[in-house]
Amino acid sequence: MPFTGSCSCENIKFTVDSEPLKIESGITFNTTFCGDCGCVLGKTSEDEAFKGMFILAAGLLDEDINKFKPDTELWVKYRASWITPIEGAVQAQTFS
């Protein structure tokens, strides 16, 4: 099922035709921004696990974000006290 989206100024538009991929890492990522509005578009990595992928910022999707529900929260040991856990999501203390 393809998803569409854009940056804040809508000068960059995209279509994604794959489902989200779950993977564990501890690697370096490069962040990509829109040159006009500065919106974060996503991330890339030279690590073998992510080679050829573009990790898209979910907030850019045109679809209702409520149709996606996180199944895991990472780094919860650093969560601000005023942020509540997502009900039903695994509460991982670190990235694993």
C-alpha cells in the first residue's frame, strides 16, 4: 500500500511503496533536510543494514498518522516525566 507525503513547504513530495522495516542498530545516520523550509525529511546510513534505504520522518506522510501505532518505545530511561508511555508498546530502556 503506497504512502505519500511532503516537506512543510511542499516543494519536496514523495511516494513510499513499502511497509516500515523494524531493525536494531547503534550506527551513524546522516540527516536530510528540505533546502527551502529546513524540514527534516529523513535519514540514511552507510551501515550494511541500512544501505540503499531512506528512513522517512513519519510526520511528513499525508495519511492520517493515527493509522500507525508504535509497538516499541526506545530509550525510555531518558523519557521526560511529563510524557506518558504508549499503551501496549514495549518499553525498551535502550535501543535494543
